[in-house]
Amino acid sequence: MIEAYVTNLGKYNEGDLCGEYLKLPATKEDVKALLSRIGIDGVLYEEFFITDYATDVDGLCRYLGEYESIDELNYLASMLSDLYDYELEKFEAAVAYGDRSGCIQDLINLAQNMDCYEFYPDVDDEEQLGRYLIEELEYEKIPERLEPYFDYEAYGRDFSVNEGGEFVQGGYISRNDVDFKEHYKGRHIPDDYRIFAYPDPPEIMPMKQQLEMFGRMAAFHTADKTTPTREERA
């Protein structure tokens, strides 16, 4: 659902653009592997930032910043991946509507509140809205003899003004009376979505094994120096 180009901040400041796209939702192992490939080890290089986003969800990238949390991005991507296609269309329309899309916390909550919005796809103007309300949703019963004279455009305009709806790319959207529930308050991400972790540190060889290894190396070099060459043996 979302791809974030994760960049090693330390190397970037040294003049080396070292980064890679992380596809979300992801796993903790995916994150560790990517960080290892771009040189973030949690010791010499700890910090990163996001230099680019890619997603099929229209309008989403403009609300995502360069210092977003990978855990929050994964949370959002997971919420979006759980939506049905028609819900994802409604989400795109809600983002364009701008009611709850100021930051990633808003977007996470928005993805979990699709029942708070009414969305009529492919309804692009007031006349289409009026016809959709009457012909598809049967808001009014127009006598057949009056249908040729009915002003669908005016009806759609009044409806839109009264409920504060908006025409966006893809259709018409408005809020309904369902309470918007703030599931995520920006503090505690559920454990299932927490994936950030530095790469595992390299395994340190026990001191005894290090001493044995150094001893073998020293013995090898000493033997190499004292063994006569073919010319010397001749």
C-alpha cells in the first residue's frame, strides 16, 4: 500500500545517498534487513529519514513527512490493506475532503472510520447528484409526468449545501451522523504493527576462541618464516 524510501541520515550528511524503498506493511525482519543494507546499525549510524513515498492511494503522499515513524507508517499501511476496494475509494475521497487528513495520526483514524462518510462514486456535479439521489436512492418520488420538468441540478445543489458535501476526484462525499472514533491517539501503537528494530549486532567471538585463533595465526606466521625455501635447501 505504501513504499517509503528510507535514507541513512549520517551517510547523507557525509555526502553519500544511501537508501532503499521499504514496502509496507512489512515485518520486523524486513526492516532489519533493509537497515543493514543501507548501513544503519544502531551504533555508528542510528538516524534515518524518508526522502520519497510511492503509493496507489491518491492524495496520500502529500500528508506524509520525511521524519515519520516506521511503526506509524506500517500501522497506516496495514489499516489501508484491510479495506475493501469500495472503502479504499471512499478513503481517497475522504482524504481529498480534508476533514481528517492533517497528519499520519489523522489518516490512521480516518482509515478506521469509513462508516462516518457517504460516498457516491462517479457523481461529478450537482445535476448528477440530484439524479443519483432521486433515481438510485429514491430520496423523492417524482410523478412520471413531471420528470421532464424537474430541476435535478437545483435539487443536487440544495442537498450538497445543506449537508456540507463536496465533489472530489472520483465522486461526491459527505459526513453522516455516525460518531468519529479516535482509535489512535498518537501514543500507543498496537504491538502487531510495531516493526522497527535495528539489525542484530554481529556475534562476538568468546575470548578463549579469540586467543586460540590468534595463537594459530602466530604459529602459522612463525613456521612460515623458519621453513627454508627450495633454494635454501638446495
